[in-house]
Amino acid sequence: MSQLVQDFQSMLRIRRFEETVLESFSRGLFFGTTHTYLGQEAIAVGVLYHCSQEDIVVSNHRCHGHFLAYGGPMRSLAAELMGRSTGVCGGRGGSQHLTWNHFYSSGILGGTVPLGTGMAFAQRERGAGIVFVFLGDGALGEGVVYESLNMASLWRLPVLFVVENNKYAQTTPIEKNLAGGLRERFAAFSLPVEAVEGAELDAIRDASKYLINGIRSGSGPAALICSTYRFGPHSKGDDLRDPQEIARHRANDPLIRIRKDLPGETASRIQKVVDDEVRTAFEQAESDPMADPQSLTPPLEVLS
Amino acid sequence: MTTVLESLNQGLRSCLEESQEVYLLGEDILDPYGGAFKVTRGLSTSFPERVITTPISEAGFIGISTGMAVRGLRPVVEIMFGDFLTLAADQLVNYAAKLRWMSVDEVRVPLVVRTPMGGRRGYGPTHSQSLEKHFLGIPGLRVLALHHCLSPAETIRSAVLRDNDPVLFIEHKLSYGLDVWDEGSAGEFHIEQSAGLYPEVRITLAEAPQPLVTIAAYGYAVHLALEAVRELGYGHEVFAEVVAPTQLSPARTDGLAGHVRRTRRLVTVEEASGEFGWGTELIASLSLAGLDGFRVNRVAAMDMPIPASGPLEKAVLPQVEDIVSAVLDVC
């Protein structure tokens, strides 16, 4: 399969998964809430193209796209959202709290940044692998982010901070949230920074490759800032943005852009493969048993 | 004799010697300063690669240490004053304590956060508190408190080398200068130690009759309680035992319940303010365990911030005479 076809399929898998999540909510299939990755697919796919087996990914509340791009199993993710025993974390975590292989996500903004930075410390000590930390523009309001950037830079830790600037912190636009420049916030700690358009897969892949080469060669942390837009609401029913604004950004859909480069027949074939995969994953997850209260274990045992 | 401070320092040194995975992180912990209370003195000289000074970023470096622990290292963090723990509450409560359970035991977090708590040195409202009570009862976080009747070196070694879960390790500032007691050096006292990685000790006056009252205390309050036991025994002929857990949370009250079943009297002693505190939880647990009709009293700080001035601080924090009168009240 050509790279272009692979990329299209990877992005479409995320798109269809997230669309299905939003479509299925009204059926009462899920517990809690969710934060979809619609519109931001090219970032996860482009950045994690460079993720090797020994690398680590630390994600946030909007984690499904990162998880799928990392290679996480779709059925287990669907099952986790549905609170099934076969879920990624047996139904304990739900949409935001995933741990799988070297992938970790959690639900409170900012706190994942020191977590990932500490993992990079361990990677450096072992001489193996780097860490990808995904954060949004909203998380830049948390002070612990800057504490982490400072130490990551002081200790030259192998970590790439990927900022997905989707212009909104929940419902609040970035103009009301963030003073000064995005780039400057990283440059202040002497991190190399690349800024890219978040719908341009190749630009994302190239810029992250450049930064990752530096990180792998021991030059310390770096930041990739991606300008993007989420097509869906922050979670599910809380979208107050101007519909015209959304429509304008939808015209710059990364999926439409990549699809243009593919023969129509190929695109349709991939579309069908992905539709089938997503439908099957949700059907299987729905037929899986609910998580069993018997599976609950105490968080600490008595040590003898 | 070895002081608590020396014992802790030796314990940390032996951890660094025995495991390449042990790292110490904290503010101003490098030589020649060796930490605000000198617990890490000499260690950065011997282990320069693994003793790391940090910026003043408690949330950041507890979070970073959590990430290190998730990936197989054994970080030991020093928080200069326990009062500063609130800065890192999110990292402890929402990350360190939850990662193992959320991942169905896929992830382990062998992190130790050490910190000095307590007053009696005139440091005033923000450098004298015993904030550990706010970290008790957090599922997934173990809270330990050292005291001078159990080897601090062994206690810290257990937490650093043998515990694979996050530990908040409380050290009272005034404990540092006390001599460590064992059975041979406890003078007129007799010390018994329970089984387990984090034993509970029971201390009585040797040669005294069966105790009439059980005093539960941890940390430096163990020292105060023993002073009270001495005064009660010699001055009032009231004999008391002190039961001192090392593990505060999750609470394990089986041993204590056994003692109180016998004495029918319990006095809890803690240096934090009493409302919603450690003693309250012990009393509730014993009631729920089916003990009824036992008399209780609770000794704690007054419910207000801790003042700096000597006489004011003394009035707010529990003293030996408060323990003595609390015991006499239930006898």
C-alpha cells in the first residue's frame, strides 16, 4: 500500500470512529462524556508516523485520535467508552483515561505534561526512545506546563511537545485566553519550535521529523505548534461557535485535502474498508459483556 | 546513639547504593547545603548523577517524578516544607495515586515523596502545619509517618526499595533531633513491634501494671505521648500504653482495636487541627468494628492557623500536659 493510501486510511479511521461516537451517543451506548478529534486527524497521523516501538505517547482528554494513530485497538477503545470488560482499561477509565502499551492519557489539563517529561527522563537514563506529549492551547493556561518546559530544557530531556491549537478552550476563544505568542512560550525555555498548518499532513510529518532528529540526537526537547480546528463540539452538546466559522474551517478539512490526491476508486475502496472496520468494532464492543463489579480490586494491598 | 536525621540519611544512602534506579530530587538538596533540614547531606557528593536539584516547582517535579516512576525508576522527592504539598496536590491525587488502578495494575508508581511537617519552631502559619490529614483516605496513595521508636532507615528503605506504589512519607521537624530508640535503648520503656513492612509499635513502661488507657499517636506526637506516659505513671499512678502506627493511610486499626478492647479507653493525639482528622477516623473505625462503650478523647491543635510567636504557638499546638489531662479525663 502506498504511503498516501496508508495516510488516508489512518486519518479516515479516526474520522469514522469519532463520527460514530457522536452519532451513537443518543442511543445511550456510552457512559460519561467524550471529546472528539474531528478535524485534527492529520496531526496525530503525521507526528506519530515517526513513533518507534520504544517511544512513548502521552495524551490528553482528546485522546482517541492519538490512540488510534499510535496503533491502539479500535474495538477495545469502543468497548472502553461503553464500559465493557473488554475495554482498554476494563471500563475503569472511560473516554479520557487510557493506558495501553506505551500510550498514556488522562483527563485533567496540564498534568500530563510533567508526567510525559518525567517519562522522558527515564527514556534518557535508559538511552532509549523519546516521548511525544500532546497538549491543546487550553492547557497552556496551566502553570505546571511551564515548570515542565523549564526542567525538560534544563535537563535536555528527549521529548516533543505537540501543541494542537484548535483556537478554543472548551467554549472560550483563544483571544480571551492567551496573551502573547504561542511560539514565544516555548522559545522562552530555548526549545526549538516549528509551527505548521494542522491540515497539511506532509508539512506536519516533515516538521516533526526535523525536530525529532534533533531530539533523538540528544539536543533536548522541542515543540511543534499545529494550527488546527475541531469540527465537533468540545465534548458533545456544548458548541456555541458561529456555524459560518465552522463551515469555513470545514472547507479546509484535512481529509478532503488528502482525498483529492487519490484516485476516486481507491478512495471509495478505502472508505468501505474503514466503514466496515469501524462498524464491526462498535458491534463487537456492544456485544461484549459489561464490566463486572467483581473485577474491582483495591488500589493498594497490605504489604508484609 | 543515632538520631532520626542520621538514620534517615543512612537509609537514603543505602538505597542509592543498592539500586541504580533510585534518584533523589528536590529543592536545595545538593552539598554543601544538603537540604533545608540536612536529610540529604553528603549524598550528592557520593551520587552526583542521581541526586538532582530542582527549580522551585513542586507540582512540576512531583509530576516528573511520577513519570519517572511509571517508567521503572524509583524517584524519591523531597518537599522542603510539608506546607508546600498543596502545590502538588493534583499530581499526587489525580496522577500518582490513580495511574495504577486506572490501568488495571498495568502501571506501577514506585514514587516516594518525603516531607517535613509540624510546628514548634516558630515558623508561623505557612511553615508549621501538619497537612498530612488532607492526604489521608486518598485511594491509591499510601501515607507513612516516621517516629523515633522504629528505625527511620528501615522505614525509608521499605518505602523506596520494596513498595511499588506511591508513598507520602511524613517526617516531623522535631523528630530529626531525637535519638532512635530500639528495645535496648528505650530506658524505662518496653517496645513491641508488629509484623508487616510498615510495623505498628506498642510502647509501655516496663515493669508497670497492665495499662489502663491506650494512646494512639504518630510522628513526633509519639514522643510527646511517651513524656505523658512517664508523667502519668510516676505522677498519677495511671498507666498508659502508646500505640504508634507507621502507616496512617490506608488505616489499619485491627491492632489498635485489640488493645482498646482490653483497656476500654482511647486517647488520640495528633498535631494537626482535630476536626475531620486522623483521631476522628480511628474512633469511628473502632466504633464500626463493634467496640462500644469505650471512652474516648482527642488531643489535637486548636482549629486555627499556627501563629509564629512562641507563647501563641504553644497555646495552639497540643502539649504533653494536654495529653496528661485528656488521659485523666477518661480514667
